Amino acid sequence: MNNSFRITYIKGIPVEIHVSWLLIFFLLSLSLSQSYFPLMVEGLSPQVYWIAGITTSLLIFASVLTHELGHSFVALNEGIPIKKITLFIFGGVAQMEAEPDSPGSEFKVTIAGPLTSLALAVVTGALYYLVLIPGQIISEAIFFVARINLIMAVFNLVPAFPLDGGRLFRSIVWFFGKNMLKATRIAVLFGSMLSFFAMGLGFVVIFFQGDLWGIWLIFLGWMIYQAGQSSYSQLVFKETFSGVKVSKIMSTDLKTISPDATLDQLADDFLHYKYGAFPVVYGSTTHGIVTLQNLKQVPREKWPHTTVARILTPLKETMVINPDSDAAEVMMKMATQNIGRALVMEENGDLVGLLSRTDMMRLIQMHMVLGEE
Ligand SMILES: [Zn+2]
């Protein structure tokens, strides 16, 4: 998740907002202040509607955050560190450093979210029905928040992985089958069927009832389908590389280039070897790495008299890993930080290999095609 900015820390957990969230915040404030509130409570000034719209949107935002904090606090309690909470267009996500290691743990961490939303719905609903006077703008705002929290609790319980309901479903299958990967596959399959059902229903609604709301069903189904597929391949990815050392999968037939070489020579090497990058080495010292992108930034007419040393990415800005590191961890880090390749070096500074993300992806594809053996 790039394009996010950090707004605060809660109990040491960074809370970030994705730029897409700003759009939804604006749209929500706009529709609340321009159409929802004027319909519910008539005759107030535009400023009051705007204040109500923005405040309600902020409360919705706080509700989503509280839902994620519900997951996070229970996760921390279960000994699972939380990397960060990100709020984006369709809600939020609390990124765990690791998956729960038992079905019981997963069940507790997962149920905490919808239960938090349900509790918020009950509290705000009670406030509306027992304390506030219906028809006033504050009451209607609270009622709106109550309904959204109820919808959040119910929607998240739909058993389509990776929604909370799908995770609960997985933890139950996992509990009885004792196999997490298998349980995930079943949960994802079930979720895919549900999402296809939602999409089908969407088409029916559009074509037979002429109601464009069907588009939302299709969209939602598609999003859930995609999310299920990607979380499944992430899991396969972790299984493929868990316990595998970097030295097992790095490429070792290294072609290096000297920092004194000209960019003309470098271009020849790129054409000849078809690699995307070369480690820059002089004698036994590694200076960094040079990529096709580095080369592209220099105008062609300067290539004959520019050296590789001028354009390389220095070692301190390159990801350097130990051959004994865990391949899965390294790959996750490269994926999240959007790093294309890393140099593999021994403690003493000897260059022993190169690890690139595209090579990894090929390995995963092979693994998925050839099965689980
Ligand atoms: Zn949740």
C-alpha cells in the first residue's frame, strides 16, 4: 500500500490513510450534506448541513478505525504484532505481521471486528431510540452511524474470504481439518462461488428489473473474488518459500560490470545477457547495482563518455541480504517496498548472488502449475 500517509499511532500501531479514502470522505460528506440530511431534517441552513455531513463522515471513519482496532487489540493479545492499520476506499485493513498460528486464535482475532461494530451499532442505536429526539439533525446523524455500523458488522460476516466471515469460515474448516492451506482453499472457493452469485444477481437485477443498483453487486462480487484469489496466492507464496533460504533460490551465474565501463559497454551487456541489472564490482569490492532504468536516464549521445560509476545505485541504497535469510520474508519485504532486486552478500562483503522479484514470480507460477509437491 503506497500512497498512504500516517496520521497517528494508537498503542504503538501506525494508523495510515490511503489517498482513495479522501475521495470517499469527500463523496460521503457531499451526499450527506446535499441530499441525505436535507431530506431527513428540513429547513436548516447549508452550513449546518455541511457541518453535519462532515461530522458524520468523521464518525464513520472513527467506526471503521474502531473495527480495525478491535481486530488489532485481540491480535496483540494473541501475540501477533500489528504492522499498521490502513484506511482506504472500502474500509480498513489491520495488517498483521504474521497469520494466526491456530484456528482458535484466528477465530478470536477475526470475530473481534464485527463484534466491535455490532457494539457500536447497539450503543448508537440505543442513544437514538432512548435518549435523543428523532427528527433533530444530531439524532439523524447518530442514527446514520448506527446503521452503518450494523451494516459493517453484517457485511463483514458474509462468509467470502478474505472478509471476516470468510476468515471465520476458514478457522472452522481449519479446526476440523487440521490443515490451514486446505482450509484456505475451501474458504476461497466458497467465497468465489458467493461472489459469482452476487455478480449473477447483479446482472439479473439490471436486465430483468432495469435497476442499475445491480452494478454495485457486480462490482462488489468482483472485488471480493479478486481479493480472495490474491490472498490465496499470497498464502501459496508463503508456503512455497517458507523455510527456504535465499541461497537456494538466488541466481548465482552472476555477470558483473566494472564501475569504469562506459554506458556503451553496459548497453552491449544488457543486449547480450538480457538481464535487467548487473552488480557493479571492481576487484573484490561491490559498489552497487546498475539497472536498465539507470541507463535509460542518460541521453544516448552521452553513453560513450559516461562511466557506470556515475549512474549506479550505490550499495547503501541497494537492498543487501544474507544468503541464509528466509526467502519468504525477503520476498514479502521486496514486494511491500516495491524493490525489484537485491544483492546477496556474505558477512565479509563477498557477493554471492542476485535475487530478483521476476525470478521469484516465475518460481511461484511453476509451483502453482505443478501442484503442491
Ligand atoms: Zn474486520
